[in-house]
Amino acid sequence: PTDWRSPYAHVLVSDLPGMKKEEVKVEVDDGRVLQISGERKVKDGNGGSDKNDPECKWHRVERCRGKFLRRFTQDSS
């Protein structure tokens, strides 16, 4: 989810759980279009969070994985 936070300025706050700052790309196209993109990957083949611990397995994964892209266009006013 992404929220607008201020009626006086364009401030976007996006919730990207599990994503590191360097895994998210933020760009501005044509001075009017803000684009947020990235890719959420699985940590390892077993779904575990620690490759060195064979006992570590997830019971349920509720976050989508794969590429994502979101665009926001600023009004001309």
C-alpha cells in the first residue's frame, strides 16, 4: 500500500515489508511520473530464512514474490 501524507506537498509512503532500500528503485520520468519498482525474491529453495539451518522452514508465506512496478502521475496544477 502507498499513502499520500500531506495536502501541501507530494509525500508518498510505501509499505514494502522484507525489502531492503537498495532493492527498491525510485525514478521520476518526464518530471511528472514517479515510478517505484523492484523484485521480491525467496531467500532459499526451502522457503527458510537461514540457509545454514535445515530445521528452519516457513509454515505459510503470505507475501507475493516477483517483480513489482507502481506509477504515480502528478497533476499539471
